[in-house]
Amino acid sequence: MNLPTKEEAKRLLETHVQDEYQRYHASMVATAMEGYAGVFKEDPLLWYDTGLLHDLDFQKHPTTHPGESLKWFKEWGYPEEMIHAVEAHAYGYNGFTTLPKGNLAAALMACDEISGIFFAYRKVNPIPYGQMKVSSIIKRLKEKAFAAKIERETIYRGAEALGVPLEKHIENLIAFFSNLA
């Protein structure tokens, strides 16, 4: 399996993504994915890299995202499972219609958008992620005006595809994010 090391993946991210929020978002998703790799006893590097690189082309190609990334990943010989997950996480955007198949793709869909909810919640309530409460995140998810650009249906669809109840998913993410600065 051809995958970059964590250090190589971080350099790729730094090369293609200049926006600090997008880099932090990628780090959050990578952390969540690596956590779920442990839950499902999967390859932590594959899951981490998928999370870190899932939006690699977003900043430069927002209207075709993740089209460019998919081309790059194929050229670089990345695993089909990773390519599928990155394509499926864009379900409903920019003409992408691939539904997630398998835990890697479902986890990426489940973790991507909700990390933005966690980030926004921390902005208005600056407590460590590990001290957040499931009920507080659920409340914010229900408030359509809170982090309004975040697509809630994608979060629900991803958690359902992953087979993890939403409350348990949020509980898992609180634990996974607890060491993030």
C-alpha cells in the first residue's frame, strides 16, 4: 500500500493548503479518523492520512473539490479505499454522487462536517475539547443558525453509515479531540 508517512502527509498539506483554519480542520479530522481506526481495528496511518488529506484541493479548487485530489491520489498510487472515502465525503457537493461504502468512507463523512461544529463551539465557549458535553454539541447541531454553513444532514448520514449512534459518535469525538490544542 502506497501511503505517505505522517510527516510526508503534513508536508503535502502545508504545500497545498495555506489557510490556517483549513489546516487545523484537516488535523481535527485526521485525529478523529485515527481514533476510529483504533475503534474498528483498522490501519491507523491509512485512516489518519485520509482525514488529513481529504480537503487537499479545497482551497485552490473549491468548485470542483475533491476532483483534483482524486486525480492526485490516483497518480500517487494511494489506496482505492482512501480515494473512495475522499470522493464519498463530497456526496451531494459539486456533482459528486458516490455514497460511502465501508467504515473508512463512512467515518470520513461522519467526522468531517462535525469537526466544524466542535471548532465553532470552542470559539464561543473556550473550554478544552475533552471537557465538552455531548448534550451541548447536540444542542448546537439543532441550532441551524449556529455554524450555519455546516451541513447537518452529512453528519447524520455519516454517523448512520458508520453504525454509531449520534450521541456515541459525539462522545467518541470528545475523547479523540481531548489532546488537541
